[in-house]
Amino acid sequence: MKRTKHIQSSRRSRVVQDIISAVLILYSLITVFLVGDTVLSSFKTKSELIKNLIGFPQSPTLHNYATVFLEESFWRYILNSGLLVFTSLLFLLIVASMIAYGMAQYSFRGKGFLRGYLLLGLMMPVQLSILPLYLMMSKVNLTNNMWGLAIVYAANLSFSFVVFYRFFQEISVSIIESARIDGAHDLRIFGEIIIPISKPVFATIGLLQFIMIWNDFFLPMVFLTHKGSQTLTLAIYSYTDNFIKNWDKIFAAVTVALIPILIVYFLFSEQIISGLMAGSTKE
């Protein structure tokens, strides 16, 4: 009887796994098709897009890319996005890692409350608090400012905290105690011991947050209203003001925005997975 139930349970489990696999494969095929068609469309003229929206370009051209890059502000949008990503990641990785390390290795009053507060951030989308956040940032003159928006991204550290915290909890206490016996203070231990053995986690969080910040549209739209401080996603959105006129440029601009994401995915996908799975450190 037990064997029969076990067989039935195994069959149900395999059916569920097959369904999930089929859904993921279908989703992946749709995604690859859309990305591929976007790239192909960026090499089509406006007249060809009307006749041949889906498919290979009959007469490939770089005219759309030339038009986009000859616009004076487009390079500025790319540089703004790069600066925003770099600054945000620098703040985020420093703050999230130090908070997670302190909470993982030390006991203090209010630790449970603080951990719960940070975990609550996983369930609270930033859109719910955008009005008071904008009013607060405007009062301290941090709107239309890359540093101000970088602080907002760094403050959204719940996910990064969870990953760091799980990893730091598994670090052997003997490693830290040995360093203290040798006379190392806490900041030196963190910088010279903890960070080097945590490189996979730092890389994983950095890559995931890079993709999120690079692609983000909502926060730049709210906090970066001046044209000179806008990011690449806002530049692409500005083309939609006259979609019929600019839709050839939209495909080229979107393809340019996709390039860093595709590079990160193909080069570091295994790194992301291994970093998320990292949960122990051997002595």
C-alpha cells in the first residue's frame, strides 16, 4: 500500500515537473523570439518595418543606429545610465554587506526587530512610498541628481541583505576569532577576510542589481525630470511621443540598451546561480 502511494506521488511529482518545464521552455522561446525580432527590426528601414515587421531584413542597414548615435544627447543618456548603475551598486554593496555581516555575527538588542523590518522590504514595493520619498528627496535637493537616485537604490537593500545574511551566517566563527587573536579589528576582518571569501555573493548581487537598475524606468522617471540627467530608458520612452515617426529609432535604441544585459547574461549566468547557491564556507 505504501509502495503504491509512493509510486503515485512520484508520478504526480513528475507530471508537475513536466508542466513547469514546458511552461518555462515556452516562456524562454517567446522571450528569445521577441529579443531576436527586436534586434532584426533595428536593421530595417521605416518603410520595410511597415511591410515586414516580423522576419529578417531584406536590405540590412545601419541607418537607424547612425541616426540614434548622431543625436547629441544619446551618448549622455548612456553615460548617465552607466554612472547611475556604478554609483548605486557601490552604495548598495557596501551598505547591505556591512549590515548583513553585523547582524549575522553579533547579538544586540533589537536585532530581531531590525531583521524583520529589513525582510518586510521584500513585500513593500517602492511605488507605495514614492510620494513621501519624493517629497523628502526634494526638500534636501536630491531630485534630478544621480547621487540622490543612487541613495534611493541603495536604500532598497532587502533582497541584497537576505542573500548576504544567509551567506555570512555560515561563515565559521573560528576564522573571525583567529583574526581577532592576531590583533585584527572588526573593519580589517571585514575588508581583508570576509570580502575575499564572499566574492561569489558580491558578484551575484552586483550582477542582479545591475540588470535591475539598468532596466529601471519608474524611479528615473520620477526623480530625473531634467533632460540632461535622464537615463537610457527615459530616452527610449521619449521616442514614443511620436511613435510612428520614431519607431525605427526605437528598435535601434532598445537594441543598444539590450547589449549590456545580454553580455552580463552570457558571461555571468553560471556565476549568478553559484552565488545564489553559496551557503557555506569550509574552514
